[in-house]
Amino acid sequence: MNILVVGSGGREHALCWALARSATVFCAPGNPGTAAVGTNLPLDPTEHRQVVSAIRAHRIDLTVIGPEAPLAAGLVDEIEHAGLRAFGPSAAAARIEASKAYAKDVMVAAGVPTPAGRSFRDEAEALSFIASHDESLVVKASGLAAGKGVIVCDTRGDAADAARAMFRGRFGRAGAEVVVEECLEGEELSVLGITDGEQVMLLPASQDHKRLGEGDQGPNTGGMGAYTPVSVASETLLGSIATTVFKPVLERLAATGAPYKGVLYAGLMLGDRGPPSVLEFNCRFGDPEAQVVLPVLREPLGEHMWSIASGERWSPTAVVSPGVGAAVTTVLASPGYPRAPRTGATIELPAPTEHGLVFHAGTVVDADGMLRTAGGRVLCATGMAEDVPEAARRSQALAAAIDFEGKVFRRDIGWREIARAGAS
């Protein structure tokens, strides 16, 4: 089977790496990492006709779209209109991520637990709501903001400042509508489900680390690392999440004329009491969650993607065996990330190891053949082992061995799980 992965980041490198085990892989536009496991095609994902032409020219059987922006722009719709197969939601279904306000409406209508809040298109109304609300608050740009449009605010003053900044263009068009909601305390969990719109197959749960600094300090980023498995995500809990979160949302989307197929990502908050609350939905594989979830999968993911995209009869299975092991990924970022990353530094990579993977997220090979930084998040160092503490040690050792000027990375990815392991 020939598979085209659309995108150029760490998630897409991880997808290409996973799919290349059972298929011939192409990536558009790809990066130096995807070039090592497949063939890069110099295509612009926003040029839909160009993508469709390339699918035909390279006899692509299945196209897998990685990032949210092409999904929200209707790339799957264009591919399917041409009579070709794509794995991912339609533009209508991708609104579950493209509009946080829409997602909130879907959750409320579906009866899915989610933090109390409201959506605003008027700055004065938002500020009035904030002034009358208890602290703490979370302020979100409703549109796509590359994972950086969520600001956790300890005070009403901070929340008001965040809302003003969004309405006045900090996140461009993404901030034209703003969601303000209560701030929940607890532990976050990322759960990805493969779905045909009716059935859902949950992948191993993972936990992302959004804050730039160790101890979960500093600004929100696109993600500084992740790990799997998460011991608090028991089979019972995941079964409940499938029943009380995924199924109702899928039913609601279908009922409103936006049936969903592809990967649906639920970002949840686990509290001390009550069911998990959904903080957000994403319409694609998480990044950097994909860099830990995909390496621990038991069976080829491409077969599930093909069945769903082609409309064949699909039977969800257990994609990971109990005790399959653990993975931890550490993101290496450019200095100045996330606000003003400085790029262009020369990168030196260590020799490959049996228990380590390096996924390229923001790299480029220059005219002289040198590997250089070309983005905020540059590389993901994934360590694999039988448990999280050892996988974390291998991830950190791999991150330390990668060299480029000013590299920024956290040395505490997986700290909650490591603490639980030490206490047991």
C-alpha cells in the first residue's frame, strides 16, 4: 500500500515511521526525518488541487492528514470528492477543534462533562463576565492557534488582560471569538480514539506537558514532552471515557450533519471527585503525544485507517498489549520559544540507539547538507523501556546528547508517573 502523510512536523515524522513498517510512505511536504523513512513531496497542503494531482501521480492508496489546519480547510472533502481515500474528518466535523466555542456547544448538547463557561465575540461582554466570575479562569482563543491559544489565569485581572490581547489580535483571527471558563484542578489526560463515526478504538492514554519550564512553570506551548502509559488511566476509566465522552459526541456530530471519522483527541481533566471533564477536543493525532503513543502500538495502524477511509467493515481491536512497555518523549526547542524562537543553528545528532528515537519537528537541511533548526519545536527525543522511569531516563539521555546552540528542554517529563512509581 502507498500512503501519503500530509504535514511536516514531529507528529508527521512519527506517523511516517509507524506506517512505514507495513507500507510505502510519502510525506508532503515532510522534513529531513520523514525523508529517512519515505519520500518527501514538495507540496503545499493548502493547495488542494496540487495534493490531489500528486495522489494520482504517485498512485497513493490512502492519504493521512496530520495537522489541524488542512483538515479545517476541507482537504479531506477535496480528496474524497475526487474519488480518492483519506483518513481524517471533513471540514464540518473538524470544527470540533477549529472552534472551541462550537466544541463547547457540542459537549453541552451531548451531556459531556466540561468546565462551565461562555463564548464571546464582544470584548466588553467578556470583560464584564470575567469581572463577576470567581478566580481562577481559563481564557481561550476559539480558533486555531497552534496549541498556544489557551491562557490559565490566577486572577480576574490576568484573565481580563488575556481576553483583551486576544480580541486585539494576539492570535490573529483565532481570537475573534473568546471562550472564558472556570479553571479546574487535577491531572490532565490525553486520550486518542480511532473512529468510523460510530465505533471507537481508544489508543493508549498519554499525558502532555504544556508548560515551557520544569515543574509546569512558564507559558503554555505546543507541548514540551509526553509519556505513556498513565497508571491512573485504568481500563475501567478508559471504558467510561469511551461511553460518556466519545460516543455521545460522535452521536451529536452525526445528528447535526457532521459525521466524524479519523482520530478524535480528548484532552481531559481528572479531578478528585466526579467524572473526567473534557477541556478540549482535537481533530487529529496529538503532538507530541503521537511520538509516544505510536511507538507502543502492537499492530499496524494503517490497516485500521484503510478500513475506515474506504468504508469497509471495521472491527476495533486492542492495539496495545498489557505490559507492552512505556515511552517518554522530550521536546527540544529553539531559544526564545514559544514567543520568538531563534532558528538557523547547526544540529548534531547522536548515533541511533536500540531504545531511542529522534523525531524531527522543525529542522531543515541547508544547501551545504547541514542539518539546522527551522522552528520553535525542533526535535523530539523518545526513549522506550518497560516502565516510565526508565523510558524517561533514556529520553533525557538522548535529549542531552543532541547538540544545537541554545537548546531548551525539560528534564522532568513524566514526573507524576515517576513519583507514583517511587511511592509504590
